[in-house]
Amino acid sequence: MHTQVLTKPDGRTLILYAREPFPAVADAPTPSRDPYAPNSHLRWHPLRGEWVAYAGHRQHRTFLPPKEFNPLAVTTDPQYPTELPPGRYDVAVFENLFPTLTGLAHDPPASIVETKPGLGACEVVVFTQDPHATLAGLPLWHLELLIEVWADRYRALGARDDVQYVFPFENRGVEVGVTLQHPHGQIYAYPFVTPRTDRMLESARRHLQDTGRNLFADVLAAERRAEVRIVASGEHWTAFVPAAARWPIEVHLYPNRQVPDLPALSAAERDELGALYVDLLRRLDGLFGVPMPYVAAWHQAPVHADRDLAWLHLELFSVRRAPGRLKHLAGSEAGMGVFLNDIAPESAAEALRLTTRVEAATGG
């Protein structure tokens, strides 16, 4: 992997990644003419026991721009700069122009609840220069490079004093709130361990105390024994629909050994991950014959805690429950957190196993 680090005119960092050596890029553009001074803050929710982030500057973020104003495309006219420069790189990472969390956060407002600056980081990961590509359509080597990029950013962000948890993810499709269609993902680096992670690790901690075994290992072993919900598997990874799936289409991808985070994967595990990841995404697109909207969320160990307890895994889920039909969070889910699912996990797994994978056009 080859890299170049640049600084944009507004002070934000841009990192270019490539599989092969590439000529140095001279300048890092920015589409904004305003000073870069985001300031977010956190408020403690005493009843839920979790932090809520506030970032008023995000109200002005780019929303569904026309194709000719794609801020993630390569700059072709210096008078109309985007976020990316021309050059022969493959993946780009830059600080979000409208971050939820930022190292510049300061002076949170006073409130009846505890507040603190919204420190941390929010980065955009542009998967490819091709605006028409999809992650599933990229060559395998490109997926392997992206995995290396995620691992690299985990190490860099995890080394910061204001970061406790690093979360790479991808949202695809307007149905899940995507506002820029260029293939990209994001990385959030939180100054706390997220509520979802904290709850999972607490369940794993109780299980370890009660049984002496790792909860994630027991879940994986049980799914492999049952087989009925397995979608795909290899020597190093297993993809399955969890027995208590909350979403109509939901697949979890686990390494077959305990690994705390992406940097800890072996070369063989990273190679198989790329191939299996593409396989799953193409199955999703083939299930209903239309591009599947989804969220792909990487769960890793906190930077400084529970590294022997956590188990790296990907949770991939969609709100689409049938052709032309979406699942919306209704009263039970949104109000009480009790999910209702119209599709049995066993049925979803069987459908995905039998799906003819869509051979997406490659890009990048």
C-alpha cells in the first residue's frame, strides 16, 4: 500500500492510497470557501445513560447534489474544486467538511445535564474515483486495499487521546439516508465507547462470568452447528443470518477465530474477507433484482478496553423487505426498542443462499 498525506487549504487532512506507487499529487482541493471551524458538543442523557451529539453546522451539509456537482468526484476544473484532486490513486480519505465529532470542538454550552466538547473525528472514505461503481463491483484487489485502509485508519485514529472507539461503516441507498451517491463510506472516531458496543460487551462479560466462555465464540459455534442460517463460509470467515435478526435482511460476518480489530487480521484472513464480502453484497443485489439499500457496520474492540472479550465482525442489514417495500421503524421499534420482523431468519438465509449473485460491473 502506498500513501500520500496532504493538507487542504482549509486545514483538513487528505490521504491518498494506492495499490502501486503513484506520482505525487501537488495540491489538495476543497469545495468550501468558508473557514473550517466546526464545533459540536455532547449532552448526557440521564435516563438512557448515553451521550447525544449536537452539530448545528451539519444543517448546511451537501444534500443530493446533481451529478455535475458531485463533491466526491475528482476535480476537473480548478475554478470548481471538489474534495479530490486528479491523480493515479485508488482510495481517498479526508476529514468530513460537516463532522459530527471534531478535534476542534470547544466550549460546550451549559445545560441542566452534563455537557462536554464533541471531540473525536469523522472521516469520509471515497472507495474509488469512478462515480458509477459500487463496492460489490470493484476488483478483488481494490477490496483488499480498502480493508488495509480501514486498518490503517483504525491504528491512526485509535492513537489519538480523544478517541475511545473507531467505527468504519457504509450506508448505501437513499432509502437509508444516503445524500451522496458516489461510492463511499465513513469512519467515526468517538470519544466514548458507543452504547451498542457497551451493551454487547456487558452481555459478553456476564456470559464469561457465568460460563467461562466467550459469548461471540458460542454464538458463532451454535450457528455453525445449526447450519440452517449460514449464507456462506470459508476457511477463515462465516456469514450467517443471526437467529434473532432484527432487520428483514441481516447478515453477520465473523472471523472464525477471536480477533479484536481489523489490524489484527492475518494476510490470509484479509484475502478471504475481500472475496466473501463481495459475494455477500452481490447476493444482496440479486435477492430482489434491484440494488439493495444497506448499512454495513464494522464492530471492533474499543481502543483501550475489552480487547480480549470483543470479537471483530461485520453487521450488514437492509430496510428492504420485498420488492418495492421498505421496513420503517414504527411505534414498537422507535418508541420501545422492540423490533418486529416479517421475515424469519431461516427464510432470509435460505433466500440469500439460493440467490444468483449479480455480477456487478467493475469500476475504479
